Amino acid sequence: MTKVVVIGAGNVAQHLIVAFKESNQIELVQVVARDVTKLSHLLNSSLLTSSFSEIKKADVYVLAVNDTAIEAVSKQLPFSNQLVVHTSGSVAMTDLDSNNRKGVFYPLQTFSKTKAVNFKEIPICLEAENEADYKTLEALAKSCSDVVYSVSSTQRKALHVAAVFVSNFVNHLYAIGNEICQENQLDFDILKPLITETANKVQLLSPTAAQTGPAKRNDTTTINSHLTFLKDHNQKEIYKLLTKSIIDHEKKL
Amino acid sequence: MTKVVVIGAGNVAQHLIVAFKESNQIELVQVVARDVTKLSHLLNSSLLTSSFSEIKKADVYVLAVNDTAIEAVSKQLPFSNQLVVHTSGSVAMTDLDSNNRKGVFYPLQTFSKTKAVNFKEIPICLEAENEADYKTLEALAKSCSDVVYSVSSTQRKALHVAAVFVSNFVNHLYAIGNEICQENQLDFDILKPLITETANKVQLLSPTAAQTGPAKRNDTTTINSHLTFLKDHNQKEIYKLLTKSIIDHEKKL
């Protein structure tokens, strides 16, 4: 049984709280949040505190706070030599205060407050300063997820950048697809099966093998007709750059 | 029972052949292909011909050939006043030869030879010159798919452009994510649940509501640290342009 204290009340904190509560190998000892009312729908008030002075003993302290607050909050902890981890993709492990043992517990997923996720399928990327702490984090991670990876700070940064491409930027391309549909009185629903299938394909094929479309075929007739069709400057620029990138990518194969 | 002749042996033709064969409201009368051996795994040789002079009578002739071949093939058909449709997202209905009645039967999906799809979920976009022909196409489409739309040539072009954004370009962003993983000795598998969840989210939320990440938050610290991390010129340019586009998009909300 791993005893855990979570610090934070945001999106990631809430998803972690739910996942930790559901596991029978984890004891969620306490959650520390500035505004505990944000968590009253998830937890009994006896498990909540807004004061670091009331913080309970645990095996792992999980700082699920904003990237910019990680360093400062880690300095406020009123104890030393405990295992303190943050949950960020983009903050180095060494940004944590040196009063405690450092680690990272990074769930690689896009969390929305309004949509539940199956935590078991979320890859957890772990980092620790020593083998014993790594084992503690590994036990914690495996208690709530089936996919656990050891990832260094540099690799985690790479992963975070890659995640921006395959999730944030991808979602923005969905937004542009939606824009084009609205401009032409088309229901965005028409595109949804295509969006699903495109994501499904790369679960089985490599993205290079899965690539289709006019740019892959270097079909300049279709490309030019699309560029003529697009009136929005921004949409045009994105079309040009990504088309060029696909053509260059194909040449290198 | 709608009688259909398919002309073509490529990717789309093969997926249509399978879907038409599976429907008990469609009679696949014949398939015309230059190289009939390409289809011998799908069809009995009695249903195959490589000669237009042997072409059988049908209610609908489906030209599932390359975009560039549609016009020429439509001119070779040895009959007149029949319903002839193409399956392309980017070719106008009027490109078909005027000897016959024109229509479009455009399944909006990304087809790979190596991956089966559930045709029932594929939106079919229909266009015809008159109501009677539209009804024939609608019956045909509804016999193999649950999602059928009436889409004009202009709308179809918009849809094709939108599809390039939400599928071809999205897949290319997956390829860049894969590249970044490889450069950092990371398994692309780590990103797969994120890819799935990002596609799942926009089935329920609008892309704008689903947007997350540093660009949405205008988090210049993270954005600059990512730009410093990226060494590849092309990856950097795409990162910059899409980040700017997200920031501009958020400002307009």
C-alpha cells in the first residue's frame, strides 16, 4: 500500500485523485489545495486541507500544480528528505527544492474537466534520483496504469514537444477543418469518422506508411486547386508549409 | 435491388467492392479493370472484365479510378443516358462526359489496402443532376452506409480541403512526433493513447473547447523552451506557425 498526498486542485490533480482513489494498492492520505471547495465533489472534507502545516505523512508527495508554481510550492513543504514528485512534462526534475528527494510522475495525456479518461491506458513517465525511489514510484504508477515508462528529463522534454505536435497542433487542425466546414454550411460531423480512422491507423501502421493525400502523391494539380480554394491567409500558410513538409519527407524515404 | 458496375481496381474500388458485396440490397453485376488479376482475391472471374465492350447493364456505373483518369474513362463508356458517378473528393461532377447522366458517390474516408474499415460508419457524400438519380444514389449509399449526405460540388471541394487538414496533415504531425521520439530513443507507442484521446475528444467537444497546451495558454516560457529544444528547421517552422495560429484563434474567441 503506497501512501500518497496530492498537492493541487486543477485538472491533472483531479484526474490523479480519481485514479488513486480507485486503486486498492494506493492510500490517498490527504489532498492539499488552496481552495478546498474545488475538490468537495471528489473527497470527504476530512481528507482535505489548505494548510501545509497540517500536512500528513506519506510515501510520496505529488505536486500536481501549474508548471510555474512547482519550484515555489516545493520550497514551502514543511519537511525534508521525503519523496516529492511533480507531474509536468516540461519542468526539469531538478527544479524541485533540494530539501527533499526528487522525482517525476508525468501522466502523458490530454485532460479535460468535462471528459473522463481511462487512467489504466495512460502512459506514466517516471524519473527519480535513486533506484529505491524509482521502485516506489513504479509501484504507485503500476497501481493505476498499465503503461509505465522510465523517462529521463531530456527525454521527457522531447516527449512533451512531440505531444504538442500530435495533440495540441492536431486539435488545432481539427479546428481549421471545423472552420472550413462552417464557411461552407457543412456539418463538422461528416469529418468525425475520418478523424477517428486517421488516429486508429497509426496505432497499427507507422505514420509514414499511413500517409495519404495529394502532398504524398506530389499531386500539384490538386494542391494548387486547394490553394486557390482557400481564401484565409492563415489556412493557406499552414496548407503550404505542411504540404512542403510532407513532400520533403517523402523525398527522404 | 440496385445493380452496380464498378470500374477500377485501386484502393477505393476494392473497399467499395467489399461493401457492395456485403449488402443484400446491392447486386454487384460486374467490375471492369485494366488488370483484373488485382481483383482475383475479391471476385470470381465471371464478374471481371478488362474490356468496355463486354460491359453489362446496371442502374449505376461507379468510376473508382484516379482523379486524372475520370474524364477520359467516362468518355470511353460504350453507352449513353446511363447514371455514371465518380468517387472523388476533388473532381467536379461536370468533368464526367455528357453522354451519360452524371453523379458523385464520394466516401469520405482514408483507405489503406492493409487496414479494413467499417464501411457502415463512412459518410457518403452524394450529388446528382436530378432528383430521380439522387434517389437511386441515396438507396445505393444507404445500403452500405449509415451516414449519407447531400453535398454540392463546391461543398465537396471544401470537404476535401478540410479532410486534408484533419487527416493528411494530422498524420504528418504524427510523423513528426515519431521523428522526435526516434531522435530521443523514445518508443512512439508512448504517444498512441494521447493520439487516440485527442481524436476521441472532438467527437464530443468542439475543437475549440478541446484545445489545450502552451499555445492556448499563451505560455511563452514553455513555447520558447520548446523552440530552443527543436533543432530541425522544418519542425521549428511548423511549431512556430501552428503556435501563432492557435494564439490568434484564441484571441478571436
